[in-house]
Amino acid sequence: MVDALVTLIVVLACLCALGVLAAARVVKQYERGVVFRLGRLRSDIRGPGFTMITPMVDRLQKVNMQIVTMPVPAQEGITRDNVTVRVDAVVYFKVVDPAEALIAVEDYRFAVSQMAQTSLRSIIGKSDLDDLLSNREKLNQGLELMIDSPAVGWGVHIDRVEIKDVSLPETMKRSMARQAEADRERRARVINADAELQASKKLAEAASQMADTPSALQLRLLQTVMAVAAEKNSTLVLPIPVELLRFLERGAQEIPAAARTEGDAQGGAPAAGPATAPEREAAPAQPAQPARQAMPTLTEREPEPHAVDR
């Protein structure tokens, strides 16, 4: 009798232990538990930790509340300016309402993935190529709004959407490279022209300064000679001194002055210079004079007749 009672107690204890094990659930910190009792949703959402459910009656489903990183497959499309591109992106989202994520949509991950692909194709068709390459922040915000609008009803919040890469055809890459090269060359020419303008202004100022002190030009020449002579492989030849050039220049200026002074002393009239074009037209045409005949020489003269005695 006592043995049967002990056996019954042991059996009951085992059944209770099995019932506790069947009813016991552990929800992790990043999860939430949704309980369905006989197929109907219970209003209470089980938090992290140890929880109990009714065996054979309740069913507990755990929903991950972490941020999910989902890559969007590359989508090929035509931009608004008729350029074929391939664009891929990545979506960051998380579940904010576990009950809606399980009831409103069959598979919220698959739904978000498909919505991201269709939204990315729509963004490609509405944007220009320059926007896809340089104005990605604005496109990311527009893509996030397009995906987040239907996802709110699924209990999912789109945290962020980023366009990862934009693949262009090889011909378009070469065209863009030529355009960038041409723009760089234009900027370089503008900079060189600006430098030449500034240098010309400085040279003009230096020339006006050296005109007041002619010795400065000679000093500058000597400095240039020293700079060129520093190179061992160079040969510098100065055949004409600077003083000789200045002497010739002064002589060229004194000769016209002396000619004017001599003309004033002779008749007060300036020396006749070459006639201008109007004077040549106004002057009457002079008749051509016959060329003088050369006088015959002694050998060419005819002999004179001798006188005849009568």
C-alpha cells in the first residue's frame, strides 16, 4: 500500500514536471513573444525573460526586434535622361509591433524586400544620372518614404535606406572621363591666363621702375647671367655689351637731330624727305628726258680733213 502510494506520488510529480517544462518558455532580450490561444491573439505581449503558457492550448511565437540589414538586389533601369544603369541598395528596418508583423502580412521580410525593389526601380526612372551620382542623400530619403509608407501597416519601421553602387556602361564612363578631362583643361588654361595677366602687370611696373634708373636693367641682366651660369651644362655667350647697344641707340637719335639743324642753317626749310602718298598723287607727271649720249672718246672721233694747198 505504501509502495503504491509512493509510486503514485512519483508519477504525479513527473507529470507536473513535464507540464511545467511544456508550459515554460524563455524569451530573449531582443525578442518579444506573441501568444495565440486556440488560434486567437492574446492582447498581452510577452516580454523578455521566463514566461508560462498553457500547454496544448496556447502557442507562443517569438518576433525578433533587432534592426535587420537587408540587401536589395541590383535593379537595372533607364533614368529620366535615357541612360541605362544598374543600382543596388541596402535597407535597414526593424519590427515595432510584433502582433501586426505576424497578422497583417504573411512574411514581413519578403514583403519589405519586394517593396524595396519596386521602389528602387521607380526612383531610377524618376531621377537623372547626375542625381544618382551626386545627390544620393535626397534619393535615399525619397526611397525611405516610399518603402516606409506601406510598411507602417505591417508593424515595421524603415530605419534607413542607402544606395550602395551605381553601375554605368563603359561608353558612358569614357564620355564622363572625357568631360572631366576637358573641364580640368579649361580650368588649367584659365589659371595660366590669369597668371600671365598678373605677370604682365608686374613686368610693366618693373619696366617703368627700371626706366627711371637704367642701371637697374644692367643689374637685372647680371642677375640673369648668374642664374643661367649656375647650370654646369649650359654655355652663355654675350657678344654685344649693353653699353654698346645704348651708344648705338643714342647715335641713332642724334643723327636726325643733326640733319634738322643743318637744314635750318641752309635755308630755313627742312630737308626734303620722301614724298608721301598724297603728294605723289598731286604732283604732275614729269616728261621722261632722253638719256644723255655718251661723248665719243678720242679713238672714236672721226679724223678731220687736212687743209689742201691751193
